[in-house]
Amino acid sequence: MVALVFLACDLIAVGCDRDTDAARKRITPEYNKTTGKLQLLKYDSNGNGKIDMWSYMDGARVVRIEIDKDEDGTIDRWEHYGPDRKLEKVGFSRLQDGKEDAWSYTGADGSIERIEISTRRDGKVTRIEHYTGSILVAAEEDDDEDGKMDKWEHYAGDRLASVEFDTTHRGTPDRRLIYGPGGAARVEVDPEGKGHFVAATEAAPGRKKPEQP
């Protein structure tokens, strides 16, 4: 579908001097009234007479494409392009209500590499999920929106393996939960936040270590 928009742009750029009558019926260009520069292409991708794709342009360069795949009047997908015309990220709505609140990035192999989420739907990224081969392997979250990550999740296959928390706002975890394959969890702490975790019972105040025989 995106390729058709690029084709439409090319046809308009050369003045549509080829046999493009069918394409013209499905493409509606809009130009800046002052500069005459192309700023929007409206496209009917399936020829049913209903616009379902809007390509925002800077002349011949695509800036953003918005798509209403199911033609319900609500945007489902936002494609953001860089100056080199390459797709940088794809936005979507987690609640499918037309409000863009998450963005996916792909790796060289075309699989999802990272998803950034605005958990409060205010445009501010507060959760980042990391993928390998489109499989979730880790995530980090800024729960209090202070600009620092304070929660880290690690996955093993299809299960959550551990969660680390920064309860002191230092920017490093000081508490974590380790989950076994059956779902049982144990608590570990790192009071100094230096990466040296011990069982929570060992670090409990006033608790003496057992004497060696």
C-alpha cells in the first residue's frame, strides 16, 4: 500500500504525462496555496471511493503516512519517514481509538527490534521494550516519569524471568524479583545499588549471619 503512495508521488512529480487516468481518480493532491509545494496526498487504496490513506509531504518527500485500514474513520497506523525517505518508525494506538501512543522500530532483517510506549498516552515515552527476532526479551520503564528508568524486566522465552526496581530514585536497581519456571518468586536486594544482589533475608536489619561450625 505504501508503494502505491510513492508511485502516486512520482506520477504527480512528472506531471502525470502517462496514462494515469485510473490513478488520478484514486489520488487527490493538495498544494500549499502560498508556495505551491505539494503538502498532502489523499489516496483511495482499494478504489471504493473512500479515502483511507493520507501522505503528508514536503514537496516530493514523504514526511508521514496515516492509514485507516478498516475504513472506520479512525487512523490505525502512522508511518514516519526520515529525510532519506526511509521508514524510521511505525506508530499505532494500543486502544485502537485513533490516538498514537506507541512506536515500533525494525532491525536490518525487518523484524521488530524495539517498541516505545507512552503509557499515559501523553506523547512522552515511558516504556521501552526490546525484541530479538520479534520476541520480547527485555523492557524498561519510567513509572514516575522523572526521566529515569526505575523498572527493568527480563524475559526467558515466553515467561517473565525477573523484574528489578529502583526504589531510591538513584537510577540503578536496588530490589528485584526472580521468577522460577513455575512462577514462584524470590526477593533479592542491593541496598547500595551497585549490582551486588543478595537474598532479602540476608540483608534484613538486625539479622545475624549463621556462625560457621
